[in-house]
Amino acid sequence: MFTTLLVIGGVLVGLVALLALIVSLSARPATRGSAPTAGSPGWVAATGRAHPDAWSEPVPTSEIPAAR
């Protein structure tokens, strides 16, 4: 009986530790600025831009190529 409780407790502790590891690895890194710096890779988009209005004309962008 005591062994069963130890096994169940160990499994629960292991699952909590695994959950903590997954959460810590999937957390977003802290942002330092609103625009990419000179050392940033080219695929990093500028953050802090306003979301486009659904009823306005589409603005051409080079971030997402048009599907033709």
C-alpha cells in the first residue's frame, strides 16, 4: 500500500515537473522594443502595428506573398 502511494506520488510529481518544463520552454521571450533591431533576422516583423481595418482597401505588403 505504501509502495503504491509512493509510485502515484512520484508519477504526479513527474507530471507537474514536465508541465512546468513545457510551460517554461513555450513562454514568449520578453520584447525589448517595438521594431526589429539591426541584429534581428530578416523574418522578424515589426511589432506594435495597428491591426488593419476589415473594410479598408488592402495594403500591399512584402511579408506575405500573394497566392496566384
